[in-house]
Amino acid sequence: MLLERFRSHFWHIKTPKREFPLGHHFSQEGHNRLSDVEIHILDFINRTPEKSLGIRLQKEKLWIHRLRTTEPSGLNTLD
């Protein structure tokens, strides 16, 4: 499940186009693309993947807010 969640993030990092904030960021000087990426688990949902999607999306928004990772300070966009 974790790999599925980050698959598009990894693709964006490998594809350094300006319209992808992750790709743009990790292609800048001082970065080595995927070798600079670290994943940290901040929360755990004790449900099946089918039943956890709504909870996961809520928790992601909560952590994005708590860690203040929205643009312009961070790379998360609120779309």
C-alpha cells in the first residue's frame, strides 16, 4: 500500500518538470533525486485498505497542516 501511495511522487521526482513541485525541487542543485527521498510514517490506520482511504486522506490533511508543508513554505499544494 505504501509503494502505491508514493508511486506518483517517485515518478514526479524522476521527471524534473516545473509543473511538478517534487520533480522541480529534487532536480535542483544539491539534490540527488530519489536517493535524497526519505519516507517517515507519522500515523497508522488499523483498517483494511478499502476502508481506510477516507481516513487516510483526512489524516494526510491534518499532518500537512500540522507540519506546515503547504506552498509556499513546503511542497504540498491544496488542490
